[in-house]
Amino acid sequence: MFDHLPVLPPDSILGLAAACRADANPNKVDLTIGIYMDETGLCPVFDAVKQAQRALIDEEVTKAYIPPQGDQAFVDGMTELVLGAERLAARKGVVAAIQTPGGCGAVRLGAEVLKASNSGGKVWISDPTWPVHIPLIGSVGLELTEYRYYDPLTHGVNFDAMVEDLKGAQKGDIVLFHGCCHNPSGADLNAEQWQVMAQMAAEQGFTPMVDLAYQGFGDGLEQDVHGLRALIDNTPEVVVAASCSKNMGLYRERTGLVIFICKDERAAEATASQAKSAARRIYSMPPAHGAIIAGRILSDPTLRSNWEAELSAMCGRINTLRADFRDRLQVATGRDFSFIANEKGMFSFLGLSKEQAQRVRTERGLYMLDSSRINVASLNNRNIDKVVEAVVSVL
């Protein structure tokens, strides 16, 4: 039966990470995988997560399924974290939220419900975007198209081109936005630009879908949802895919949430029913462990305060790394790398060609994507000079 199946190439990111692990070079540096690393090179476990996990182990008395919509403390806490208490109260009854297996599950369930709506519209995706957006959404059967977003010459958002392209988005179309910390570019919209997008959505009638994978990793928990909330304030329907992988470090627990902001209570009930039906046929029931931990953190004042302090420290470290990396590159090359410090979150394009990115990999053991996208959060005091030297070697 399986003899005719072709062997598929490895994932563009995971394959490089595997190649790095197999590399015998003692000076190798892996800047590929989008995971936060601390100064020791490990992905740390939040103290708040450890406390919540210990309490769960001591108190848990059953391994029965949790409800199809998920752990209620998690669903309520995350919905409030994303929307804010005031907006959530103002939209009582018209917001539906379903727990999912990570942010990927949230994007997929959101796409499933959008497909079920039979709007016939296209999904507009930024160029560039996180590569997995395309199979997650496209495999549902939705038509995909691109809008220009990143300008490699300025290392920033090509906003004029973005606006020009999205003038073509019509009623029934969906526009996928990165809520903050754009992956892979690190270039985010500012407050004024978000307002323009919100006005365009309201006037043209397209539905915003926001992938919010990095809340708290840019400027802060509240600041990072400014754009999303502008969309909610100006448009009747918004879909949000939220994740706790980064801001709680629950990568392997696959903890996410899809939120539907609807026009009325009937629509909210319908989207919830459609999402639960799609979940049932895809993975049946949601995983419990990570969601219960996150729900405890969000609902316990002490744990939440500790978590927010830890997250703020991580965010501050990333921004410090960006500034330090910029300074070292500018001193070593005499070129302007100010864009690195101006970007948000974990990622940045260094502006190297494909050939240069491959050269630093083979000659220096520095692993980055062919696009020269790196994970800034993988830098530390032990490897940053190696990275600078490798980059300088091909410039």
C-alpha cells in the first residue's frame, strides 16, 4: 500500500534544526527554531508554571475528558487577557471561545469555521508570513492570496503597498494579520497603521483574522494587543487565534484558544457549535494539562503577578539582546543595523542573501534560514560574538 508514496523533504525550519543537531562543529549556533532560550541556552520553565503544575499534581483526582470547549478557567482567563475586561463585558453574549491544541489548532479551527460560513471569499496572507499558515488554512479549502507587507530595503513594513493590495479585499474575504511580533520579519504595524487597517475592514467589509502567538513578547501584554483591539472596536466580526506556547512557555503542552467576536448571540452560538464540530472530527477532545495550568495562573492573583513579572523580564531581555546585537554589528561592519533594535519579538531578517546564509552555515556552523531570518532570543553572551563574526565574514 505504501510502496508508491514519495519521501517528502523535511520542514524548512525543523529540517535545519535537525541538521544543526547532527553537525559536529563545536562552535555551531542554532538560530532557527522559534523558541525562547535563556542565557544558558535552555527553554526555561516559568516559576509560575511550576507552582501551578505542582498544585495540579497534588489536587488532580481524575483524568476524565475536559469539556469540548476546554477548561473554563483557561477559556475565561485567556479571553479576558486578549480582549480586556471592558471590551469583554461590552460584548457579553457575542463572544465565543474554544480551547485548541496550540496556536496551530486555533488557526485551523478558525479556518474551518470560516470555510463553513460559505462566504466564498479569499484569505489574504502577508508576504512573508509564518510558512505553516499556508497549509493550515489552505488545506481547509479556502483560497489564498497575498498582500505585500515587508520591505527588505528598509527592513520595515511596506505600508503603502500593504494598503494598495488590501484595497482589493472585499466583503466575504478574510485578512490574516499577525497581532504583534510579526513572524518572520519582526516588523510590526504602529498604532496609526492599525487604525487604518481597522477603518479599511469596516468600510470594505472584510473579516480580520488575527494570529496572536506572541502577546507579551513585544512591548507588553496590553501594548501588544492594541492593534487587535482597534480591529474589534471598528468591525463587527473578528477571529483570533491565541497561543500560550511563548508567553507561558507551554510549547509542548499545546495550549491555545480560538476566539470569535460576532454580531449577535445567535452567531456566537453558531460559531461555537461549528468549532466544536470541527474539533470533534479532527482531534476529538482538547488536551487538559497545559490549559489547566494556564487557567490557574490567570485566575490566581499571586501566580498571575509572578507570571507577568517573569514574562516582562523575558521581553526586556529580548529587547536588550536586540540593542546589543545591533551595536556589535554596527561596530564590526560600519553599517546601519538599527532595524534590529526597532523590531519586535523574537525574529529578524538580517538582510543576507541565500548564498550568504548558506555560507555562514557551511563555513561557520551558524544556522539560520535561507531568508536570513534568525531567532534573536537564541543569542546569549556565549554565542553572540560568534554570530557577529560569521555575519561579518560574508559581508
